[in-house]
Amino acid sequence: MLVVDVQNLWVRYGKLVAVRGINLQIPKGEVFGFIGPNGAGKSSTIKVLATLLREFVGRVKVNGIDVLRNPQLVREKIGYVPDFFGVYEDLTVEEYLHFFAAAYRIERSQRKTIIGDVLSLTDLSHKLDSPVDGLSRGMKQRLSLARVLLHDPDLLLLDEPASGLDPRARIEMRELLKALKEMGKTILISSHILHELAQLCTRIGIIEAGQMVAQGSVNEIYQQLGVLRIVHVQVANSLEGLADKLRQIPGIESAEEQVDRLAIRLHEDQTSIEDLHDHLVKFGARIRMFQPEAMDMETAFMKLTEGKTA
């Protein structure tokens, strides 16, 4: 079942075209990462899904519900965390969550238990009586997540949730999002922290000047781009002649003999990692180590985009 179904979405602000014909489908339980520079159209797309933008062209559905025809019903299915935290003077964490629990029309008899559960999940139980204004930015972001989890939404829309956080708070946010992923939540998350998105997301979309320029798993995006992957190989037997044989394989740009290993530069769009392993075995290599280097999304981002905005 598709939780998010966006077809040919266009968003305009006067003469400015912010989103240009985006198509996006997210099935239940998937974590989709939205990557793009400021002004690329990420927030506009998320605001359409959150029913906050009514002026758009295209078809947008959440859980099969049209966001234009039934916005109130859609709001009951989503949890939206913007990239800023509102001002709530003179409220404690408990009062803040009780206020929103009432707004979500949660039964009074159930509120204390539900609030306790979301505070435990976000590791904020010890801040129950603390003033909201006195929380660090990282804790405010976790409190925002606690707020949108009160009504157990089907879809979480997170617009730059790690923006402005220090390294420790970013790690805590990432671990919290991993826990939500394990719970089976469907999540759409936009971020500039590309490496963390690559670790967290099942699929990634790279958006530039209002258009989706690439979409798929991290490996699929790299295969589309033909980005080189370096694979480190150690063998128990002699390296003699192995590098020469490897250089004959399509997609192998180089096979460099180092002190204790081979460093193989590979175009995955021509030969996959798995096929390379099979070739090594066929050549008689007794493999002790086979280690593809982790690829960072910054490489794909810089190759695909030119820093343009809509």
C-alpha cells in the first residue's frame, strides 16, 4: 500500500516555480530521504503533504486520501515536524504534550499513559516538569517528535529535523529515527546531512531546481551515475598476475597492487560488486578480505546538482 502518492506536482509562488512535476511514491514502512540545496523544493513538497499549501497542481494522496478534498482526514494520519520550533512560553513539557493531546482529541483518561510512552521513546521522561523554553535545541526537536507521535500517525513528515543540532544531538536524533524505522513507521525526511540519510533511508530522492534528478536506493543512484567504487581485496595466495587479469574485466578502471592488498577501482554500472567477487574466485584467488569502501552521498549530490534553486 502506498502511504504517499504524489503525481506530477507543481507548486508556484507568483512567478516563481518551486516544484516542477515531481512524482513520488512511498510504500508503507519505508524511510525516504529528500536531498537538495535550499530552495530546491523539498519544503514546498512536504508542506503540500502536510496540507499547509493549498495552491498546487497535480494529484497528492496520503493513505489513498486526497489532500485537497479531505485535508482534515489527512491531518489525522500524519505527523509534521517543521524545521523550527514554535514559541510556547510558560509551559512545561507535560503541559505542552497535554495541550496537543487535547488538540488530537485523545481521551483524557488515556493521555497520561500515552504521554509517558512518547516521552520514554524520545528519552525525555526526566524533563517532564521542565519549561519548554529552557530546553536545548536537540531536546526541543525530540519533543517535537514526541508531540507528533501522540496520535500514532501513519506518516511522519520531518523537514530538516537535525538542522542546527550539535554532533551529539544529531547522533541522538539519528538513533531515535532508527527506532521509529524499526517500529515500521513510514517517514519522509529532508536533510542536508547526506551521510546520515544514506545510513538511515531505504530510498533517497535528490531534488534540484524543483525537479527530481535521481531516485532510488543509495547503490542504485551510484549505479545510475557510474560513480567509482574502490574495493579492497586481500588474498591468501600470490597476487602475481591477478591484477592483470582483473584489468581485462569491463568496468575495472584500475587494479593497484599495494603492500598487502589490491585496491580495485570499479564502475558498478558495468560490473557489480557481486560479479567482481565471482571473477576473483574464478581466477583462483583465495579471498581473505573483500571490502568495498562505503560510499558517501556527497559524491552523488555534487555530481548530480549544480547548486541551482527553483
